[in-house]
Amino acid sequence: MRFDPRLEGFQPYRTIQGNYRIWLNRNESPYDLPKELKEEILEEFRKLSFNRYPHITADPLRQKIADSLDLKLSNVVVGNGTDGLMPYLIKIFDGDHVVISSPTFPMYRFYAELEGLPVVDVPLKEDFSLGDVEAVAANARVVFICSPNNPTGNVFEREKILKVLETGTPVVLDEAYVEFSRYGSNLDLVNDFENLIVLRTFSKAFGLAGVRVGYAVAHESVVDRLLRIMSPFSMNLLSMKIAEKLLENRELVEENIRTIVLERERLFYELEDYAYPSETNFLLVRLDLFDFLLQRGIVVRKLGGRLEGMVRITVGKERENDELLIAIKDYLDRF
């Protein structure tokens, strides 16, 4: 059966063309790198030999990530975004199905079906909390859990995640949005559970969506299995250097995170009657706003399936959020 993202609450990706002023549909950071930092990066590029391959397993970046998390090099593997790691994670384990909890990130289903595996969906409960995933974890190749979850914006209770881990089944815990959360990470559980793989990305809080860098943190035996089947030179030299530079300038990232969280809370305060609380850089809103906002030059993410009639709105800059709120007020006044 052909994969259909709408099964998980998302409408299929569509090419939106036009002179739209505000793009709030892809959960990107609204902040580009400062000009001064870009100049520093360009200076670093001038020192590189473009005719030479990068490090075969991107060890310089892996080491910097490991140091920033107080881990070892052998606990980290990097890829072309977390999407670049998911297919390998599905390949290295044994099992006859993949478990997800919709609505969630649709690429989990995509990569499972690409591998020819059936997907067992344990839908989120009415309040978007995690269901009894552990009941279907036996013989699963991988259980995917996204916390904070996309597109609902909430985190799952640590106790529920522990119950799934205690089954011994490989658990891929996607923490793409964890930097925006008040409840912190479950990364420390990697020390206690060899079956836990935590995914992180530079695309959201670090503002490097166009650079495509993601990484996984896991027990060294899992990382070793990944490196054995991954393509050599899977991380290009330029992306590696940019990510390294951001890790060296973490204070810029932290400042942007604080600003985005403050704007998120402001938007939630203004839209509290229609929006769900969020621990991410977006809000899930119970209003059918897509077409109305598009006509006003504002692009948001249209949802479907269980979330039909809702939209996901990425937190933008203050000015963009002001225009968004004015447009939504106009919508509510009309309808």
C-alpha cells in the first residue's frame, strides 16, 4: 500500500508557490546565523581542501557533540538530518513490525514501509498522552516515540517511556524539539538501557535546517552496528564545519531558544481558547485557518485525519507573530 501521510494527521507535502510573506509551516527557526558568524565560517571554509574527502565517519563533529553532552565518541553517530539515520536504525535490528503512535512525525511510517515492514499504530489518547505501546512491543523491530511530539507539541511521561524500554525492544526516542521544552531530555536513560536510541537535530533550535545535520546517541554497540552499514563519508565537509561552529557558539543558540519560547508563550496566551500547550517551537491550533491565512500571505501546516480542521503554526519572529495574530482575529470576527 502506498504510504499516505494523512493517516497520521498530516496532509501530503505540497509545493506552495507564490509571493507569500510569512512562512510558518516547517518548524524552522526564524533566525538565520548572524552575519559575523557567517563570516567566521567562510574564513574556515577558505582553509579547507575541497578536493579531499571529509572524515569517513565525521569524527571531529561526533567528538564535539559527545563533549557537549558529556558522552564518549563511541556513543554518537551523525547523519544527513535525523531522516538520514532512520532507515539504518530500522535495518540493524530484528523484528517483524514497527510501532508508532499517531498523530506523529510521518516519516517513521514511511521508512518502515520502505523496508517492507507492517506498522502497528497505537494512537495517542484523547489528551495526546502515550497509549499502551508496551503491549505491542514484543517482536517489534523498532518502537518510534517522538517527545516532544510533532504535531501535538506535548511531551510524554517518563514513566511511560520507561515501561516501553523495559520490554527490551529497541526504542528510537526522537527529541528533535527537546531544547524548547521545560521538562528536559531522557538522554540520561542511554546509560541504563542498551535498547534506547535518542535522535537529535541541528535543524530546529540550532537554526540549521538548510545544512542537514542530525545525530543519534546510543550504547556503543548500537553505534558500532550503525557505522558498519552506513555509507562512508555520509556527512559532507561543509555541513560538518558549520555544525561544529554552532557548538562552539552555543550562547547564540540559547539566546534564540529563549526568544522563541517567549514568543510561543505569547502566542499561546493569545490563542489559549484554540491552541494546545506546547513544548516545541510550534502550536497545534483547533482552527481551520490554512486557506484563510494563505490568502493573506501566511503559510502554515495543514493537518488531516484525526486532526482534520486544525493547523500547525511555527513560532516566527515577533513581527511575523503579530501579523499572524491580527489575521486570526480577523478570521474569528468573520466566522
